Amino acid sequence: MLNKPSLIIAFSIVLLLFAGCAYNTLETNWGSSYEAARTNQIANPEASENMNPVVGLDGELAAGNMEIYRQGCKGQDQSTTYNLRLGGIEGIGER
């Protein structure tokens, strides 16, 4: 009869041999999460089939809207102040 350590070693070897034959799902699902995320981000999958020109906003009106948008941004302060706090030291990076 085999002693206990030999039996444990034999059982471990058999277990490792059968573990090598286990089914691997990684290769069958490889990239499916990426493909699902990319597909879900498309708002209209049939958009490339519609070759009609886009209508609804002429060039002059669009240019006027862009000028109003640009004028609205000019009134804001463009300087940015970063205040970092490292332990008890304050004011690092202030201008």
C-alpha cells in the first residue's frame, strides 16, 4: 500500500493533468466587451446609407450664432489659479 505523502503527490499530479484540459472561455469571448461598447455608442447605425444633404441651418445663420458664442466667451476671466496643498504648506503654485 502507498504511504500518505505518495498518495497526495499522485493525486496532485492527476489533478494537474485534468486541470490542463479545462475549457478556456477567454479566447471565445476575446474582444466582445470592446465590440459591444463600440456598437452601443453609435446613435444611428443606418446614417451612412442616407445620402441626402443636411438641411435646416443656412450658412449666414450659423455664422451669426458662432459669432454670438465667441462674444459670450470673451467676457470671462482667462487666468487660472491652481492652489495645491501639501500637508501644512499652502500656496504652492499661486500667481
